[in-house]
Amino acid sequence: MSQLFSPIKIRDLTIKNRVWVSPMCQYSARDGIPNDWHMVHLGSRAVGGAGMVVVEATAVSPEGRISPDDCGLWSDAHAAAFKPMTTFIRDQGAVPAVQLAHAGRKASVAAPWQGGRALPVTDQRAWQTLAPSAIPFHAEDPIPREMTRGDIDEVIKHFAAAARRAATAGFDVVEIHAAHGYLLHQFLSPLSNKRADDYGGTPDNRMRLALEVSRAVREAWPATLPVFVRLSATDWVDGGWDAAQSVTLARHLKEIGVDLIDCSTGGLVPDAKIPVAPSFQVPFAEKIRAEAGIATAAVGLITEAQQAEDIVAQGQADAVFLARALLRDPYWPLHAAKTLGVDAEWPPQYHRAVR
């Protein structure tokens, strides 16, 4: 029996399988409002058999967007725009989820096909970025403004408010983005956090914002539904954030009611040497799962059905998130089920082609 295609229950939510769509930025929103592109992009992966579909990094405030073209959840209008999408995803048997994010110093950049670099301050679409310390991502980028305590308090409020709007929009899972060099990760790592107050210096202080945001989201989110956190388990740089600190943080997150750690790596600094290879991040999911006693999901060059099956069956993670593989093939879950001998049900509209 396939473990990859067995259901998993987290709190009161049952997810039909362990193949989940990773949040992937589409750089196609206008003023943070999702549109038809997002409906088709997300909906097709639900049709394709994924157990959960996670919306891209969705900003909790305008300045929290990675690019001017990212989705947001800072107003009721944003929540209303997502509602038809969550309804459609659920109607296909998948769980609608959203990743809540603030990009910090990595905000105000162009879309990848427009260069992907920080917008110059003279660009009408650019804005002042925020960070734990006034250190840019690239040396030539505009310098971010070091956040005040008031700024920090506002960010916590924005995450909680976005979580409440996510519930109104019909999402069943929220994931807090504390990875890939974005704001919460910037606070976690001593490479980007040089503060001398309660949010900098010691590991406990550097973890403070991630924990306060997670606590605020957990309190704002329905108690019956899960909260995930995505972590970069290592910066891949000596003296940076690492796996041991990630285990400690995961233990604290579990104590405040986080249900699963989505285990990624890197993204904090541009010159990290990352040993990219199939399943290269899976050991971090396995380590956090074993040592923190919390459910995990694995990511990173997971492309083959048996590879994904083995990760779950061997207890390295409770689920897998796929990204590029699902961009190339929205029906990857259904094709993987066939490879593994699982009788997965295609949509009836497609039966004439697959039977």
C-alpha cells in the first residue's frame, strides 16, 4: 500500500494524500489581487490530484511583497478575490492553503523575467524595504531601514489580520513563511540580524519574532485547522542559521501550536554554496521530525514517484511539497499514483482520455 497516497489528519482536517503543491510566486497580481491566472494555475493542480494546493507567498502588507506583482491579504478585497479559488480547489477534493509572508529586505524587486533584482529608488513601483538591520541582500541594493519596535509590533498585527482574512477567504491551512531569506528568516540568522535589543544577539532573541508571529497567527486562526511554518533549516554558511537552531525553534513552535514544519534551506545570502541534488533537503526534514517531535514536509528536487514514496514510507517526512515538477506536469500526482499502482480517480471530464 502506498504511503504517499494515504490520507493524513492534522487537527480536524483530513488531507487525501501526501503530495502537496508548494507555494510558487507567479508575479501576476495587480495591487495584490489574484486574478484569472491564479485561478487556472492553482485550480489545475487541484484537478491534477494534489492533496493540498498552497498559494504563493502572499504578503501581509503592501511593503511585504517580494515584487509589486505579488499576491496579498492586507484587505477584505483580497480575501474576496481568493474565495472562488478556494471553493474550486476544495470542490476538486484538494485542501486550499496559503503562505503568509513578509519579504523584508528582499522586497521591492522586479519579476524574474524582468531581471529579478531590486528596483531602483527612482522606479515608481519601488518602496522602502524593512529589515532587522540596515544590511542589503546584495551590496548594491538600496539599504533597508532597520525596523523599530513599532514596526515589529505592526508586522505581528499584520500577520494575525492576514490569518483572519485567510479564514474568511476559505483557506483550510495557513503557512507562515520564515524561510528563503525573507523577513522572519532575516531575524533568525546572525548574518542578517545585528540588533542589540530583545530581537537580536542570542538565539532566543533572534527567534523571538518568528515565535511571536506564529503565536499571533495561531490565536487568530481557527483552533480546528492547522498552522504550518516554512523554515530554511540552514543558511549553508558557517556562522549562520543552522540545523541545530532549527530543531530548537521547531520545538518552541510545536509548544505554541504549530502543526508542521515545511523544511527548506538557503536564500538568506546570495553567495551560499548549496549542494543541490535530488532530495538534498530531505535530511533536514528527517532531523527536525525526529528531534523536535513535530510533523514535517520535505522539499527540493523531488521529481519521481518512487522517490517521493520512499521519503514518506521511510519516515523521513510526513509529506512532500513539489514545485517545478508540478509546473511541468499539473497531473504529476495522478501519473505518480499510476506508477505506484494506486487507483487514483481522474476527473470524470477526463475519463474518455485515461480509461
